[in-house]
Amino acid sequence: MGALPVLRAIPPLRATVVDVAVLAAHLLLYPTGIAQERPAPAPAAAGSPAPLPTEGRARPPVLLLHGFIDNRSVFVLLRRSLLRHGWHQVEAVNYPPLTGDLRWAAELLGRHVEELCARTGHHRVDVVGHSLGGLIARYYVQRRGGDARVRTVVTLGTPHSGTRVAPLMSAHPLVRQMRPDSEVIAELALPAPHCRTRFVAFWSTADQVMVPARTARIAHPDLRAENVRVDGVGHLALPVNAAVAAGIREALTAAHAARADRDVTAVA
């Protein structure tokens, strides 16, 4: 994927402190993201330009998908970064906090993708998902035919192989689906021949929600996946870290998929 911005290795304790600070700031912003985002109005039919191609001179739209019990406000800084660097269509999707099935959330994502393509004239989009949001995006692409619509999926701290953190939280059905022994994780391990979507998975050695940390890597023989290791950035800080944002921008602009299952270490 090229040379990512270098991330300084932050001691685990400091990474935890940063995560707590990010959580405090996010709690203040959380109310601003509760309502579903209103999409930009579609151009008038008369005299409107021809649909833009996804590949080539026009960048495809980007959909941002939040994690468990979160909302679109987590992407305030990442959205600003993308818009400032030349992306013109960046939207965030909320799924209800009481969602009980990841598969249903994947269907909801699919409806948003279809609507966005119809509204913008693009044939394909890119998706960036944090934590559970990345797993929903992968399920849509891999198990619901979403690879026809999604060019690139970028995941941030997503439990691709399931996480063993907080067993007591497994009372919630979505948390159970993120466990290593869940049916969803088993489905994602099934063959996925000819999947057209490229995956880039950012995983952090300081992520205390992904247990073990390497579960946020993608290891599937049929998927074009690049795993980007980040040192010293906690789970909650991944969507707001400037160097990670730069890596996401690079992933979305890469002309060709990187070698499958390649680890790139970003050392800060």
C-alpha cells in the first residue's frame, strides 16, 4: 500500500489514557449523531450531468459505518479529513442501537449503498467501518453480493476472527455474533470465490477490545486483503487518529490492490 505515515509507538498505558480522553470527547458529540444523516439532494433530471464513472477521474462516494452502540458522530474528524483532501461525497450510516442481528444491519447497509449509487450516478462505493461496522460491511460484501457495489472496504479494529473481550456482555445478540464461535464468524470463514472487493484492515497492538489484537486482521484465502498494523493507538482512537486517517486516504486512492494478506507496520 506504499509508505504510511509513521506512528510513534505509544506505551500501552498512554494509549489507554488517550482512549479514555477520546471517549469523553465522543460522549459530548454523541447526541449530534443520533439522527440519521440527511443525504444531499439529487440533481434535477433536466440537464443533469451523465453518471460519473467509479474508476478513473471521479472518486467513488464513501460510506462510513460506526461500531457497537455508537453513531455517525464518531467520524467527525475522518469525514473532515476526507473532504479536505478531495472527496466530495462522504456520508455516514446509522443502524439502530437495538439492532439484534448483524445480518439485518448488512441488509440495511445494502439499501443505503443502492440508494447512494442511484442518487450519485456511481456504480460502486467505498466503505469505511469501525469495529462492528467493519464486520457488517464485510458480511454485506462477502455474503450478500455487495462486492458488485463496493470497491474497497476499510476496517478499523474489526473482529474479523471474533473477539473474546467482555464475556459478560454476551447477553446482547450483536456481541454474541462477534464471538469467535458465532455463526456469523463461521459464515465469514466460508469460501468466497471471485469476490471483487478489496479489503484493507487496520489493526492495533494497543487495541484492548480486540482479544487477541490480531483478530482485527483478515486471513481469508479468497479475499484480496491487506492488513495494516498500527502501534500504540487504542480501539476508540482509531477513527480519530490523524495517521490512520492518512492511511485510509491512501487505501482509498490506491490504483491497484496490494499483495493479499500483507502486513504493513506503521511505526510512529
